[in-house]
Amino acid sequence: MAGSQQQSPVLLARIAEKKAELANLKDLQALSGGLADQMQMLTDKLATLSDGTEGTSRALHTSSWTHESCSLRRRNIMLT
């Protein structure tokens, strides 16, 4: 009986320690979920940025090609 009374505070302390550990793990889980959401938003924003950059690149390429065509046409007109 005396042995079980001595273990009781030790067990209670261990239970309290495990409860605190569980609370910390739940907090970590919530923070991880928030971080995952933020990473997904960043991924979406980067995809949008990439699409915009690709569109701008295509427009500039087309513009350059159009400018070159007009220059060649002008040279051809001048030569004739």
C-alpha cells in the first residue's frame, strides 16, 4: 500500500507531462496545417506569376517578330 501511494504522485506527474506533450503536439498540428495552407497559396500565386510572365514573353516575342517583319517590308519597299 505504501508503495502505491509513493507511485501515485509520480504517475500523476507523468500523466500531466503527457497531457502537456499532447497539447504541444496539437498546437504543432494546427501550425503545420496553417503553414500548409500558406504554402498552397504561395504555389497558386507563383503559378499565376509564371502564367503572366509566359504571356508577357509571348507578347514581346510576337511584337519583336512583327517589328522585324515591318522592317523587312519597309526595306523591300525602299529597294523596289
